[in-house]
Amino acid sequence: MATYQEFIQQNEDRDGVRFSWNLWPSSRLEATRLVVPVSCLFTPLKERPDLPPVQYEPVLCSRANCKAVLNPLCQVDFRAKIWACNFCFQRNPFPPSYAGISDVNQPAELMPQFSTIEYIVQRGPTAPLIFLYVVDTCLEEEDLQALKESLQMSLSLLPPNALVGLITFGRMVQVHELSCEGIAKSYVFRGTKDLTSKQIQEMLGLKPAATGPQGRPQAAQDAEATCKFLQPVHRVDMNLTDLLGELQRDPWPVPQGKRPLRSTGVALSVAVGLLEGTYPNTGARVMLFIGGPPTQGPGMVVGDELKLPIRSWHDIQKDNARHLKKATKYYEAMANRTAVNGHCIDIYACALDQSGLLEMKCLSNLTGGHIVMGDSFNTSLFKQTFQRVFSKDYNGDFRMAFGGVLEVKTSREVKVCGAIGPCVSLNAKGPSVSENEMGTGGTSQWKICGLNPSTTLAMFFEVVNQHNAPVPQGGRGVIQFVTQYQHSSTQRRIRVSTVARNWADAQTQIQHIESSFDQEAAAVIMARLGVFRAESEEGPDVLRWLDRQLIRLCQKFGQFNKDDPTSFKLSESLSLYPQFMFHLRRSPFLQVFNNSPDESSYYRHHFVRQDLTQSLIMVQPILYSYSFHGPPEPVLLDSSSILQDRILLMDTFFQLVIYHGETIAQWRKAGYQELAEYENFKQLLLAPLDDAQEIMQTRFPMPRYVDTEHGGSQARFLLSKVNPSQTHNNLYAWGQETGAPILTDDVSLQVFMDHLKKLAVSSSA
Amino acid sequence: MSQQGYVAAPPYSQAQPGMGGYQGGFGAGAAQPLYGHYGGPPQTFNGPPTGMMKAPAPAAAGMPPPAAPSQYNPNVQQNGAHPQRYPPPAAPASYGQPVQSQYNNMAPAAPPPAQQLTNQMSTMNLGSYASGPMQSPPPSNKLCCPAAFPTSTPSSNGPADDATRTTAPQWQAPQWQAPQWPHHQWEAPPCQAWVDPFPAPFLQAPEVSSSLVLDLLVQLDTPSKQVSLGETWQGLTLPGSAGGLAGPPQKKLDPDSIPSTTQVIEDDQAKRGGQVYITNIRGQVPPLVTTEFPIQDQGNASPRFIRCTTYSLPCTADLAKQCQVPLAAIIKPFASVPKNETPLYVVNHGETGPIRCNRCKAYMCPYMQFIDGGRRFQCGFCNCVNEVPAFYFQHLDHMGRRVDFYERPELSLGSYEFAATLDYCKNNKVQNPPAYLFMIDVSYNNVKSGLVKLICDELKTLLDNLPCEDGSESSAIKVGFVTYNKVLHFYNVKSALAQPQMMVVSDTAEMFVPLLDGFLVNYQDSRAVIYNLLDQIPDMFADSNESETVFVPVIQAGVEAFKAAECSGKLFIFHSSMPTAEAPGKLKNRDDKKLVNTDKEKTLFQPQKGVYEQLSKECVAQGCCVDLFLFPSQYVDVATMADVPSHTGGSVYKYNNFQVETDGEHFLTDLRKDVQKSIGFDAIMRVRTSTGFRATEFFGAIHMNNTTDIEMAAVDCDKALTVEFKHDDTLSEETGALMQCALLYTTINGQRRLRIHNLSLNCSLQLSELYKSCETDSLINFFAKSACRAILNQPVKNVREILVNQTAHMLSCYRKNCATPSAASQLILPDAMKVFPVYMNSLMKSAPLVGSTELSTDDRAHQRLSIMAMGVEDTQLLLYPRLTPLHNLDVGSEALPAPVRCSEERLSESGMFLLENGQSMFLWLGLGSPPDIVQSLFNVPSLAHLQGNMSALPELDNPLSAKVRSIISGLMEKRPNSMKLQIVRQKDKPEMLFRQFLVEDKSLHGGASYMDFLCYVHREIRLLLT
């Protein structure tokens, strides 16, 4: 085997898995001493163009509480046509269809390169995808117009057989009937009254869907005919386009000094109730478009008096946010209800002020929906992001999947502690569930109502082998991820990834374990843990916890002489880790300073679901430098990189900042790029634009694009991210030609490292 | 003058507790929950006032002028003319009135020698105008015809000891002079007359000063045999058939001998009809409601607006109690004024608003007396002296009258309007024009019967005729549409839309309006969309199977809509069935015929409590009037469903077993009338009175939050409310009694206005004055309303008993105090009340009071509620239907044939009669109707060919048909409601329906004939007198 780097890369490409440790310590005690838990980032639906799904169903272990899927790691007796489950060691006969099996005629799932395999389940009815638009009408005319156009456009992107529905709300909530001809009909709900799902269904005149044995709607086809509110796109697109076109701003007058009354809570409740009553356990997206915070009824975030501003972090810390707890509780309950039904909720919030994402975030976080935050619906940020929701993959299928259930099976020495990601627990107890909870734990199954190829969960494991028990000889720890989901083509599919890692005795093989450390994965995993904690704990506590973990890790793996900071050294496999932690501490995921509660929620939302690469960008933004001196090069995220004759391109995932150095900016202002003889300058100016364009093409959500220059107000985006190696405090840098000082009291990476070394080597710590 | 007065007390405020002499009265217990005797407990009474008589009437037609004609101008409305505590300092003598001292001397003085009216004695039987006990003995020049007093002489014919003789003292009733009893010979026209004991200058309206003396054959029970009234009095039979009669069977009493309503009406029409009635005299008794006469306002409100039970109040509470004649006014603030009379002037004082008395808040009116050279005015109601605001100052002329007297309606007229300022508006905001909301029940029944389509089609044309302010092109009223069954459908009919939009609200538990913009629209602007909607509604629900309906949420929706639009308005609800769907106000069938005639019968009339009560309040607070059109096929609990309309100034129309073919036109006519009515919204009314008496009880389609402010979500031209007065103190004959009814309302254009009606009444220490100025029609209106309210709390039986007792009491008091002593067996009726018994009897036979299991509970409840809002005309007609013979029509004549008495005896087999009472209309055809009449009216050879259920006469081109149809349509036009014409053949089954309206006969449902009732009352009177 080649280097661990290659191994890691290969594993990620094949199985979508990145483990923090690629060699596992063989005992519980040793595992805990490693500080960073045995854990992984798992991307269940990682795009695998090279992996055609097989058209049959998986073979399951016959033991009732195991049901593991036949995989390449199983021992197979081709003659007896028996296979042994590598989790519970149950010996299972092959099903009759496998009669022809032999050494040379193996099914795909037994081949090593198919450690990840996807099955298509043929049974059961296929239900169409459902898109339910929930539209705020308390918008500015211009915004509403833009939103209407986006929505009309989206109809052309939907699969023709998909069902679509429309709910609009302002002071009232209107559920539009789509099937009728002549008079446009809608059912109206009061924006202030919390209704139970049953009441909603009664008021909409829906007959409660008869649920089959598996909770699937028995008569999905009937429901399609009877439910006037959800209709196939191909049938109603003209009608709906007109309806959207005629959509007016909320007609209720908004008195001076008041916010418009926005009944977001009830609107969502109606949307959820409607889907619950008609299509439980069928893939459905509730797409909520809001232009401001909910101001009345259940789930209200701020009152309608403009003189009372929406809660800030300051208010929250002072426990002064009146509606926060109630609203959060309300949306959490709704999110759980939605998750039970397997539907997901997207939030598209476009407003200059906060719109209550802090309270509503769980709607998307727990159901796997998107959150998109922008300033206005009339921006390309929203328009393109929204368009990208309906993007298609290489097969022409939508990059979305629904109703995913992720099940984790472990070999005996390992148990699963929990997951952090856009999922909810299904509370499935079993032999592989650890008592120790990390993230959403206590279960071996999670529901992920909305998935896309980049949805990534952090999974935490615990080695349960006792210290004195022998390392299983040649044995490997095995973990199987079984993801059942509804593909966007409405097929039910099951993807199975089986991964194994070798055991290592931590006492004797600590260097091996150290070199198997995946510091990128570990950084992201620890960051997720930190963000997870930050949701419930005070910011400083989380930072302290992170610091302690970092110090302990350095103590464990650093090479140093006691009490001699200068002697401290870290091996290559850990060398970048402290730097990640430094940037993580400064990141908006843990620092709320300068961010509104909504922004924090938004950043955290994306952080806990993106894959490793994107997550790393979020933790430590990427900085490219463009100059006449050579091709663009990545440079240190440091104030020293800010030079007068450079153009910088910073990608923080959420923002793309193009920063023109002082000289460049002057040249640009002088218009040199227009002159033929300065063609090369023009090229230089264009280069970062092209690169930014490329990034924006693929990123979801569209990043905020910032084009700024030295001294520009928007330069703050860059200055707040770079390591403040030169500040007004260390004035020795003044006068030197390197970089620009940042006016901050934040510690620089250098100071951080000095302290880290000091603490790591200290014998008292 | 300080304007603080009204600023500090905005118009919505309650009674100001500090208000002068009213203080005590605003305290507890002004409203008596139980039905007591009218004229109830005495108020504090401070000894007899030194009253004075005033206001002699101009000579009545046919009367010689009084010997000593009035020496002063009878117009008492002049400002400053009242001889009060602040006499005008200047020129009292030149005032056109006598010097005050003259009055004071006159009152206690012995009556001067009476004017002998000998010239009349020979031609008419003068009713007695008896002197009260307080009077000095009648002068000796009493004319008496001894022969006319055979009463105490035993007749050889047998029962004469029981019988008394009639001396029908009718002014112009010749048939009364010739009773047909053979055994009671009249030697001569019975002529007994007293000359009025009063000095001639005070003789007022002599035609009402007569009494009716009536001999009746009455079975005299001993007091011990007296049985409980409610049960058996109805069973009282004619003397001829009664078993308990002392003597041998009596010959039948001639029905012509008892007072005839038709005759009274005819006489009044003949005497006063067509003459201009000038309202310049205090305490002037107007002609009957049935009489047609133009009115000229000269300082008192026209009788179209206010009518009183009596125009001469007793001065003391004791007197009032003694006579038990209720003192009440029936106010119809929006009464329509005929085209030939001037509409009300609108006075606009700009931003200062109307001028009011600082203390009692009365509005500027003719009773305010300007003093101090015009710098101050004294309030006629509370006597408070107020500064005249600078802008309003005007010099007084030599008579102490303001120079601008004739230029200012508020100084010279009885009725006028003020433009109200923002202070009088809700939340001090300019009001929006009101809105009409049409709410159509589209449940299965209504769709199937074709009603929905009928309404939708009609609305298209109807809405073009929404009422609009004079002079404006189109109506400012906004319209909106709702349909409903178990859920409500609102429609967005914004003019910008190509198609109407429908919004369904199924949350009936907590109603709300889903939209504001586009719901209430201007009809002219949105006509196309509304047409589109009205076309589609019948189709949309054509397949609906929903038969359950909601009701309360519908009204709530209306209230919410008005609330959101910040306007007042009216709901037109077209409803079919009892609301049984799960929603607030859900009803269940609680009809129980077993309760009839028990103590629990009242529960049938009581609305179900709870949400309905609250809803009325909300409606009134928002100015939301509810008109309910019911199309029931069975019991729908009208008592409850009509509760809200009856508190919001709305009307209830009921069409049992509605069928488009037979009832469609009837309903549409009602709807058209209802929509086009002149109406005011969000009204609050206050009746102010001068010191000494005050308004205590209020009856009508109103809501009251406190004891003085009458709130009505809307008041239209047909709604009248009845106000009862009680004494607080002694009234002065000199100053009389004043009342001012101020109605604050919103016009159909959204302007806030104050409508003021002023009326001045006489006061007298003489009961005879009171009886002289009574008005039977008003009295019966009061009794009808109070009885209809009483049956909510008391068994119907008790109410009837009280009614009879009070009738007897009123009449016996007259007999005791005013009539000449005569034989006890004589029934003596005051002339002004001579037909009172027939109305009273009819009232007791009316559906709510009759206590019969054959009448549907809903119909009784419906009628009860309708009566509560009725004006004097309506109760008169309801209780004495108009029976017009049509068989001997003079086709060429304009005039209507004279109606005949409502009795079967008046029908003739060969005749054809039209009967109408404002609610129902019948065309009765005698079996022997001439075929040519049948042919020309129905185009069939004989009655036998007549179709069963005709509801209109065919349009035939012959003069008779045209005439009859024009008579019918003319009557329909006149009445507030349309009536369904029912054609009844003699001896057909439907004749039963017809017969119950022959109110002089014994009722099918148990109720005495007029004659029996009269006998019974007479017996009661005699018991009271002994």
C-alpha cells in the first residue's frame, strides 16, 4: 500500500468515508487516550459515476437483530453456498437466485472494489416527488416580482410528474387549490392560531390517508386524484404560472411603525399538516420563502412593533429574547413531525435584517433541507442558488434524494456513539449502539429526510474491546453503512458501504497510529463536535474545551522535553492540525461577534452538512494570490500575504472575495486595463474573476461575491479572516514592505502556537 | 362659552352621573325586570304643582269657535317664550303670550261658566267629558236627557237588571244612535252631554273630549265565582249562550253597536285627512296613523317620527299610577318623509360641532330660551344657563326671539340634523361609507330549491339600486359576497382581477376575514367581476351535497370584515336550516309543543344564551346590522337565530317551505325593499327629557349597554322603538314636558350626523286631559311591545291577565274620575280609547300571546320579534287587519273602497274581500262570487277551476283586473314588508288561515270575540268599581 494520503484519498473516493484514525487502537482505554475519537465523515450519497446500481435487492444476514448486508468482507463457502456474516458470524445460505455462484462467478457485492454498492428496490409503489412552495407575500414589490419569476421558472425545472403545491402567507395563510377551473380557490387559515394536523386536514377537506402496514399510503394514486392542493406539474403548470403571476403583496395594510404581520409558523404548520395527511413517507420538499421574521402567531420571533428590534446575541446572552424559547420549541416540534413523515423543509430567507433563522434552523437541520440566506430575492445569489437546487447529475437525475435512513452496523469491538449532521435519531437500539453518546446518539439508525450527494455526516465510534483482551489476530474492525433512500427518479434504493480498518496495539504501535491520523478529517470532526456543543453551551466554554483537546493531543503526540517549549515538535501527520484549530477558533461557527444570531445559524447549518473539502474551506479559507511574478499561487491566510501589487482571491465558502492590492487598485482606477499596451494587466485583473466564476459554478449555495480593494469597506471580509500576524500591537512590522497590519487585538497564529507549545510541554498541565 | 361640555363627554359616554335632577334616576333599578303594572311605582312626589293649562287648539272642524279664543299665540316653541325662571327682561308683554301672572291666577280659579254647546246637542250624542275628582263640581248647566238613562230601570223583558243600555255617544256615528234591540227602545236620540267643565279658552280639541258610553249585557259573576283570568276569560260566551246567565237567553247583541275601528278610522280620515298638520302647538294630538295628512314642522317633531300614548302627561306620579295609562313615546327616527314634505335640514356648525347644554348635553333646539340679550341661553331640559358661543351670538328681537330664528332650523324646527364632528366618530376618525355584505347559504337545500340562483340573478340588478345620498351619482356603499355551508367562502372581486377569487375559511371556531382589499368593493367599479362571480356561484355549488350549515361564524365573519375595513354595514344572510354543523352557535331542536300554556312556555321564546348574546354586542359595537332571510322547511329555532338581528336593528324574513315559483317574487320584493331602504348605521340614541320625568324602558330592535344609551347597529325607515317614561318629580302644567331624541349615526355616505327630534307635551293635573289626549294606536303599540317582552320572563297566561287587568284598570279609572256617574252596568269608554278593547283583544289573540299548540313555535317567535321593532302603523295594521271588499269596486274611482270590520259577519257569499295585516295578504272569494268577476280576474269560468296555489293574479286586460291588481300592488308598496298573496275560496281548507285574521271573531286558536272580551272587561271594571 502506498502512503496513508493515497489510502485516505482512495477510501474517500470509493466509499465516501474519511476516518480520523485509519488504524484503530485495540482497546477502549487506548482509544480514549487518543483525544480525537475514532470517527469518520461519511457522505452517504457520494457521487459515483463509475458505480452503476444493481437491479436486485441486497442479501441480508438472517439473524433478526443483525440483518447486515452481504459484502466483500464476508467469508463465503461457494460449495455449500453459505456465507458467514462478518458482524454476527451467523452462517447464512444464499438465496435461490444465487445458485450459480462460484469462485469465478461472483455477484458484484462480493467483489472488493464494490465495498460500496447500490441496490435498486423494485417493490412497493413509487410515489412522485412533491414540491410544496410556501411563499411569504409580505415582500417589497420588487422582491416579490423576482420571487414570482424564480418560482415560475422553477416549474420548468421540476420533473413533469412531480406534484406541486402552493401556500402563500402574510397575515393569513392561503392554501391554493390547483385543480379548479374558473374561480381561483384557496383555503384560508388564520395566522395566529396553532392548529393540529387533524384540524388542518379537516379544514382542507382531506380525508385522512389510509396508511398501509409499513406506514406507506395505500392509495397514493387516489390521493393524487383527490388532493386538490398537490397536482402534477404537467397538468397545472399553466394554471400555476398564472396563479403565481397574479400573486399580490399581502393586502393588509401595515401601519406606520409596524412590521408586516407574517404568519410563518402557521403557514409551515399547514404545509406540514397537508403533506402529513396526504403523502406521509413520500419524498417531499417544503420550500419556504421568507422576506422577514415571523411576527405573529405560533413561532413568532419578533413582535410587529418596529421599535422593538429583533433579538441579538446580546439579548440572548442576557436572556432577554422574549420569543426565542417558545419559537424554537415550536419549530423543533414541527421539524420532528416533518422528519417522522420523511419530508424536508428548505428555507430561503432573503431580507436585509434577520428573519428568524436562529429559531427556524432546526426545520432544515433536522430534515436535511437547505437554508439559503440572502439580502433580496432580486439578487443572483438567490436566483442562481434556487436554480441550483434543481441541478441534475451526470445521469440527468436531480441531485436530491429523500427519506433516507442510514443504518450503521459494527463488528463486535466497535460501537456507534452518534452522528452529527442533518439527521434525526430513529431510536433504533441494537447491539452496535454505544452507551456513550456523541452528537445525535443512542441509536444505530438515523433519518435524513433530504439528501444530496454532498450531504456528509460525522459519525462517532467507540472501541469497546477491553484493555486486557487480545487484539483480534489479523482481524479488522468493520463498519457497514446501509442507506435506504428515495432516489429523485422516485426509485427506492439502498446503498451499502462496508469499510474495515486494522487494529493496532497503541502501546507498541503508537507511531503507526499517529501516522494513520487524518488531520483534515480530524479537524473537521472536532469542529463539528465544537459546533454541536456551541448550540447548547456558552461560546467560551466550547473554546476552552477545544483548546484542552488540542493541548492534550499535542501532549500525546508531540515530541518535546518537559518544560521546554522550544523543543516541541509535531510529526507531519499532525503538523497542520493546530493551525486548523486556530482558524476554527476565529471562525463564525464558534465566534458570534460580528454575526447576528441568524448568520451564525446559517453558517453552522452549512458547516455540519458539507463534505470535508468544503468544511475545511469554511474552517480555514483559501487564499490565492495573483501577480505579474508568476501563475496564481495559494498563499498563507496571513496578513503578510496582503501586498500592494497582488490581487487576492479568498474563498470562505460563503464569500468569494477578490481583493486588489493598493497599487493594483490605483492602476485599475487609472484605467490602465483599457489600454492596449497593458493587456497583461487586463489579463491579471480577469484571472481571479474567472477563477471565482468557476468556484461559483459548483458551489451550493452561491457564495456572496465581493469585489473590493485596498482600503475598501468590503475589505473587512478579507481582513477578518487572515491571521493577524501584523497588527498595531507589533509595530516592528511597520515600514516593512510585507503585508498590511490588521487593527485587531486577536492573537496571531504565532502567539497561539507559542502558548500551545508552552502549555503542551508544561508538566503541570 | 366654554366648549368643554361635549369635549369632556364624548358622544359615546354614558350618562353623566352628575347631571342635575337625574341623579337618582340613573342609579339602580331603573329597568324593572318583571312585567309590572304600567304606571308602576310612584316616584317621589312633591305635592300638586301649580299647573296651568295652555295651548288651546284651533277650532276643530265642525265646531263653533270657542267663545273666548286664545289670546295668545299658540306657538309655544318660540325661544325665550317660556315663562320660566329667567323671564326675558325686555318686552314681556309684547310677546304674543299672556302675561305670566295671568296664568297663575287662572289655574286655581273656579272654572268660568261653561260654554254651552247647545247648538250641537240636538244633532249629536255628546260623550261625556267628565270632571275628575279634583275638579269642582260640574256646573249646573249639565244637559241631560233623562230618557237616555234607562239603565237602572228593570226591564220587563227579563235580563234588564243585568243589561245596561248603550248611549252611543259618537260624534259622527249615526249607526250608533239606533241600536237594534227591540226591547231597548230609544225614545229619542240618546243625548247626554256634559259641557266641558273647563273654561272655553282651554277647551282643546273637543272632538277627543267625548266618552263612549256603552251598555252591555254582561254576565255578572259574583266576585267569589271569579275565576282565574288567563284560563277562562276567553271562554266567556255571549250572554245568549252562557249557561250561568241569570235570565233567559238574550237576543244576540248587535255587533254594530260596539265601537268600530273601521268607523273610527274612516271618521278621522274624513275629518283630518288631507289637512296640513302644523306642529306648532304643545301637546297637540295628531290624526290617526291611518289618516293621510301632510305635516308642517313648526317646532315639534312630526308624528311620523314620534307618537305618544298621550299628549298630556299627568303632573304627578300618583296620578300616573292611578290611571295606569302608560306614558310612552314611539319613536321612528328614520321614518320616511313623503316627497311633498321638506326633508330634514342639516345644520353644520363646522369644527365646533353642535351647540349643547353644558349640563345635560341637550342639543340646541326650539326649547332653549335665549336671555341676557342673546348672550346666554337657558336649557329647556335642565334649566342650566349656558353661554352662547361667540360665533353663534345673535341679537334678540322685541319678543326676545333671536333675529335669525327662521334661518336656523335648530331654533325653529322640531326635527333637523347636525353634521357631527370627529369627536362624535369612533376613535375620532373619519368614518368610511358602510358596506353591504351578501351572505348566501349554498347548502344542498338552497341550491336545490333554486334559491341561490334566484338571489344571484337578482343581485345583478339590485345592486344598481343601492341607496345613495341625494344628489350623488352612485352609491358610496361597498358590497361584498360570502357563500357558506359548513365552511365560509369569501370572494375577492377586486376590479383589477379578470376572475373573482374564492377563499375558503374552514376555521369556523374562530372566525376571521381572509382578505381586505378586494372583498368590499364599489359595485360600479367591480361590476364585471361581480357579474362573473354571480354567474358562477350557482354552478359552483350545483353538485354540493353539503346540508349542514353554520350560522354564528357567518355573522362573525361579517363583523370581522367590517372591523377590518373600519366601517359599519349590513349583512344580508340567506339561510335555510338550523345550524347543526360543529361550530360556535350550533343549535339543536328544542321545540316542544308540550310547553305551550305552561310556566315554561317562555323558554320557547328565549334565545339560547352564550355565544349569541356576545355576538349581538360585538355586532352593535361594530355597527353591523344583520338582516336574516330564512327559508326553513322545519323548525330552525327562530328565537335564537333571530336574536342577533333583533338586537342590531335588523329584520327577519321567513319563507316557510320556499319555492321559487310561488314565493320567489314575494321574497325578491322583500329583498329589494330591504336593500333600498333609507338607513343609518352605527347609531346611538338618547332620549332627553325635561326635569320631572325620564325615559325608563326601551323596546325595539336595539341593544342597551346602560340604562340610557340606545344602541343600534343600524336603524332604517321602518324601525321604531318605544320608550316608556316615568315620573321623577312633579311636572308643571305651565312648562309642560319636553323630550329630545338625539340620534347619532353614520349616513350611507359615511358622514357622521346627529338627528334631533324634539317634542313638547302638555302636563295636566286633570286625568280627563290625559284621557282626552290619548292615542289608542300608540297605546296598543306600547302594550304589544311590552307584552312581547314580558313573555320572555313570565308565563303567557300571566301576561294576558295583566293586559286585561290593566285595560280594565285604565277604563275604570276613567269611569271613576272622568265620566259622569252613571249606572254601573254602563260601560263607559273614553272617546280616544273607544276602540282600545278590540285592539287589546286582538293583541291577546296574536300568535305570540295566544298559547296555541297549533301555531308553530318559530312563527310565534318570529312574530314576537317583529312586533318589537314595529312602529305604530304596523302594530295597528297587524292587530286590526284591513278587510277591503272588492266585489263592488268602482273601477273608475281612484279611491280605495272603505274597509269593513274584521268579522265573518261582514263577509258575504257573493263577495270578494282583500285582507292584509302587513304580514299576510288574502284574497277571499265567496262561494257565490259572480262568474263574471271570476272570469275577469282569473280568466277561468268559475271558482272551481281555480288553481290551488296561486300567489298572484294573472295579468288580464280588463278594468277590474287592472284595478284589483293596482290595489294590491299599491298596498304592497305602502307596507314595509312584501306580502304573499294567498287566494282563498270560501269553505276551502286554507280558509282557516284567513279566518284567524278576523280579529273581531272568536279565534280558532282560543281567544275571545270582541264582544265577549268587551263584556269581560266590563265585568272587570265593575268589579274594580265596587
